[in-house]
Amino acid sequence: MFPVEEYRAELERYYTAKKGSWRPHILQLMTELFSREMIDFPITYPITWGLPSHFPGTEGQVINAWAEGMPASMYCNACGESDATPADAAWRAETGNRLAYFLGFDNAYFWGVTHLALLMAHEGKYLLPDVIVPNEFYELENAKFSTSRGHLIWARDLVKTLPRDYARFYLCLTSPEHNRSNFSRDALRQILNERLIAAWNALARSYDTQRWELRLNDDEGNTPLLVDTMHQRLALTCRLETFSQSRLADWCLHHIGRLQELVAEESDISLKAINQQLRVLVDGLGLIMIDLHYAIVNANPLNGREQWALPELPPIATFTNSGSYAS
């Protein structure tokens, strides 16, 4: 057994320092857990399934699978390094690396208490996570995902039925960051068709048919500020402390609509001014819609004064075709 209670003071100091900068639900959980004595964490079990234990006195027992999580993560990092690198090299405190956890809230106890205490037990040898980013439960058609009951969608099957960019965008937009949310096929079709695909196609058509030779105002007094603001808001969605997939998707939708209106309206805003903002939008879209980003970047010089070729997105009719606009 691992005595988690012996690390109470260190755990409480750690979480006290995180208040105000992490998602509130996990901090609330820790406050509740610290209000009572922490239970011991079993390292071995007297069962037959699992890796055999070699600790003296535990012959015939196996390692608790939950105790394997931390060394397994270290090993996974080491798989990307050279064979000569120790398995825990990337996790050593002296590296100066930053450690972040992305997990479901149902795993918050193990990663946020027991595994954290196991790292602390090495007395400064290993990094502690800068941030833990938990998601709440994600439902399928308003019911809990259940592999045992066959109530699930495998990612590999989903991307056989529609372009992976669409799947990635809808999953980001509906990410259960603070509250339980729902995956729905009908909602995916409606939301993406109306809010993403139609809006992007309207932007692409307005941009393609505009008579740019008549629009010569580079708007130097306002465009640099707009571009800088776009960059700042985009960065906020990606920072560990403010990480949000749903806000990233919203950021993309907002600027698709805003630029469509800016291009379509009767004004003299130049191609250069539009392209500077469009470039930031394309960079942001590339964090989710990797195929659309590749199609745009691969077909255009992406400089300021030349008109780009913007592909249109095919609407979602059914889930029986996975054709991609980037192919």
C-alpha cells in the first residue's frame, strides 16, 4: 500500500498555488478530498490478472494497473527518444520541461492525487504538472458512451463517414470542458452545414469574385491592430492556462463570418488588408482543419498582394461518404 496521507501537506500546498488558474471542478474535487483522511493506494492486488509483483511479501500478487499509469507515460515519452535515453529522461526535474495532463474528469483522482503523490515521493527528482486540463463527460445521442453495450463511435469509423476535418471541428466545438455535452449526428450535420461550411463557402465565393483592382485602401491604421488582436485571442485558446478547444472553434467561426462580411460589403478595403487577416484565420483553422489548411497553403504563395485560391467545402448530406475537399 502507498500511504497517500503522508503527502497531504505537499498536495495541499500544490493545489493552493493553482487556485484561480485551473478549471474549477478539479480544484473543487481536491478541496473535498482534503477535507477527510486520504485513503491508502494499493500498489499490488491478490488477483491473477496483471503484471506479476516482485516486491518481497507480495508473491503471487499483481501490480495495480492504476499504479502503472505514471511509469507507462514515462515509457511512452521514451519511445520517441534514442535507445540510449533513460525511460524517465523527459520527466526529470533538471530538464526544465513543462508537464501538462489532459484527461477525463473521472480520472482526476488517480492523476491528481495518487500519481501526483507518487511523483512527490521521489523528492524532487521528477517534474510535477504545471496544469491538469480535465474534460467532463461526453455523451452520445444524450446517453453515456458504453463499449460493453456497443453504444459508441470509434474514431476510425467516424472518419470513414465524413472528412476528418469535420469530425475534428465538431468535436472541438462541443468539447465538454466545463459541463457535460453531447455528440449527435443530426446536430453535427446541421451545425457544420450552417455555421461552418455555408459560412466558409460564402467567404470563398465573395473573395473569389471580388474586383480587388478597385479596392486600394490598405487600412494601415486599423489592419495591424486587427491582426494583432486576432493573434492574441488565438494564442489564448492554446495556452495551457486558458486552453479551450471550443473557444478555438468559436474563434474560427467568428472570423470566417466577420471576414465574409468585410469582403462582401461595398468598401475599398484592399486585398492586402484582407489577406493579412485571412492568413491568421488560416493559421487558426490549421489547428483543427488540417486538410483544409494543407489545401490552402499548398496551392497559394500566401503573400499579401496576390489573390489566393480558396477551396469550397462540400456540405454534409449523409454519413455514407468520406470524400475530402483536399484530395
